[in-house]
Amino acid sequence: MGLTLQEVMMKKRSKYFKLVYWAFACVLIVTGCSNKHSAEQKIFTEEEKEEREEEKTAEPENESGNVSMEADTVDFAQGLAIEPEMIDADWSNYFNGLNGAAVIYDVSDRRYVIYNSELALTRSSPCSTFKIISSLIALENGIITPKDSTRIWSGEVFWNEDWNKDIDFSEAFRTSCVWYYRQVIDDIGKDIMKKELDKLQYGNCDISDWEGQLNTNNNNRALTGFWIESSLMISPKEQVEVMERIFGADSDYSEETQYELKQVMLVPKQESADISIYGKTGMGKTDGIVVDAWFTGFAESEEGNIYFCVHLGRTDGMDVSSLRAKEIAVQIVSDYYGS
């Protein structure tokens, strides 16, 4: 059985005290060895000191061995703190019968909280959540310049009226304009794209179906690609890990790129003024049926940052949409901070 949010927070406090205990124990070990060494030195006669120095000269391996043991002890304690913890959560009430998964990665506690681990580890098409990645790569490589990012509409009429005009980066992201990003990805090119996806460890990193011909719902090149029900696949847990690689403390991406991405990812009209939630929706169909609905991103607060993902799979007879995935994600994140 999964844990409730309250149980997760209790486990969080327990883990904190365990880590403090181990750190304190390691300090005692290292300090104790040092104090013992100092006491022994005080009772040595001059002759014993000379003999001691000779032993040190003759057997340098022993001294280095002692340092190594102390270093190993410290490394062991650090390893306990660094290794992420995996917790199963019972968040079924948020999904109300929908086939779905949720993942939160809490940076401050190095902990994953996961609902429906089987689905959370299953790869599927990222769909429009990939616009985070294509925007990231384009911004970092100068292919998108926010102040001069307008692309000219071809005149082709699309099903989404918001796409039937010249459009800039901010609006293209907000309306999830496929034809805009089809051009951006072509400008990035296969070589840079593959290199960047490998760097991000983005799912299976498979861009082999560049044109998106595996997509059974559309044969219009302006609306297809490897990221829409095609060759590229990623799991909800991997989505969370990629978000941390982009926006985490060890990010390789420039502050300017991260800033511009945050501007378009920010969720407007949030209930809590203490939390800022950023993310992107995505949705894909197979034979006209929604099989993937996403909302993935991260949240900032004074308590620390968390990275999250909600994915909904096919659920016959129920409303499966990216909007519903977003609603679930925002509620889980808000309750997680409030618990």
C-alpha cells in the first residue's frame, strides 16, 4: 500500500534524524582517532619519539592506510545522504479511476515519491512536453532569440485557430503550436538534437523517425515529428530527472536560457503565493484515442524545489486529457508543500 502525504512527511523527518545520527557518528570516529593519537604523543619520551619517527619513515604505507580508512568512513556517510530514496505513495484519490502515474523528486531530501510505479517507469511518447526540450536547445544554440522569434505563417489553415497567423516563441509555447516547433527542430538539425538528447539522457534518445511517419493520426509534415507518438519515448520518472538536469543546481545550461524557459513555463493564476509552478502539457492519440496525456515541470518555494510529472494513459470511457493531467499535478504539488 502506498503512503499518504502525511506519512511521507513523517518519513521525511525520520530520514533527516537518521542522517544527522550517521554524520555525528562519523565525526566521533574521526575525532576520537585524532584525540587518541594526541594523547599517545604526550607520554612519549624523546627516545620513543625518535623511534616513532623512524617507524613512520620505514612504514609510510600504514599512515596512508589510516587516512584512507578515515576518508572511506566519511565517504560512506556522504553516500547515505546522497543515494535517493524511493517511496510509494497512495495518490489514487487524485486520479479518480484514471489510469495514471505521478512522480515527485524532492531535491532537499533526495527522495522520489511515486504513485503507480509500473506506469511511472514505462516509456511512451513525450508529445508536446518535448517543447521544453526543443526550446531549451534552440535558446542555448541561438536558434530562438526571444526578442526576434516571430515565424511567418504559411497560410495553411490548421485546426487550432491560434496557429493560423505569424507567431512568436512565447505564444508558440503557450498555444503548443506544432508547425512552429517543426521548423525549430529542423533548424536545430539531427546532429545537435541527438547530441543534446544524449547529454540530457532523454528516455530512449531515439530520433530515427525524424519526419514522424510512424504517427497514425496525421500525415501532414507540419504537424508530425519523432516526438509525437513516434520513435522518441520517455518514462514519467525520466521526465522528472530531465527537468532536474535542466533547472537543478548542477545544470549545464545558461542562466539566460533557464530564465527564458521559466517565463513561458510559469503556470498563471496559482492559488498559493508561496509556490511557483512551471510546466508543459502534452497529449497524443493512437487511432483517434488519447493514449498519452502529460504535465511535467518543477516547482519553487522557500522550502526547496521539487520536480514532478503526471502521466495519464488510455482509460476507455473516461476523460483523458492534458488539461486533466495538469489539474492533477498542480493539486498534488500544492498538497505536497502544504502537508
